[in-house]
Amino acid sequence: QVQLVESGGGLVQTGGSLRLSCAASGRTFSDYRVGWFRQAPGKERVLVATISRSGAGTFYAVFVKGRFTISRDNARNTVYLQMNSLKPEDTAVYYCAADRAYTERASAAQSEFDYWGQGTQVTVSS
């Protein structure tokens, strides 16, 4: 079992920045691929970014590429999502999720992630 807790959400103006954190406890964190997902009101939850076990590999959804950066600190059992140039359409609840991984592959389907946090709200005002 892995427990995940997100933090860092809030209200920001268009063009602003936020850094989300996902703190993990339980199993050996470096054994898990981690992803950030988001769900906007009335929409399905979608993948934002994923990072491999060591952090060497990353994957981004097209709509955040160049603006968001995912990273991890395995010594601190934490994954980060740096979000820059935020837009109103980035408004959503952001979730982190973990998937027990046996390779360094970063990309993964949402269905592969077994452990989920409770989410943190990000609101971007226009």
C-alpha cells in the first residue's frame, strides 16, 4: 500500500504559477511510477504528466507540454508538478497516483495506477 497526499493547490491569476506536491508514505517510493491527473467540473479525469521510478523519464499531455514540469525527490518521497503560464482551462482538481513499476517506462494509462490521493483544487482566474 502507498498513501498519497497532495498539497499546493490554490487560486492564481492567468499567467501565474503554482507548484503541487505529492507526498507518499508506505512502500518503497522509488519502486513506483507516479502520475498527475486532473478533473475539471463536468469532465472526465485525464492524465497530465507521469514520471518514471528514478525520475529519468517523463511524459506530458500535449496541453501542458512546455508549461508544466514533473519531478521527484525519492529521498523525500515526494513528486512535484511545477505549473507555469497557467490558463483558466487548467482549473481542475489535481490528483497524484502511483503505479508499482518494474521498468523505467514513464508513460502509463490511467487504469494502470492503483493508488490515488484525495486531490487538490487549482483555480485559475481570468
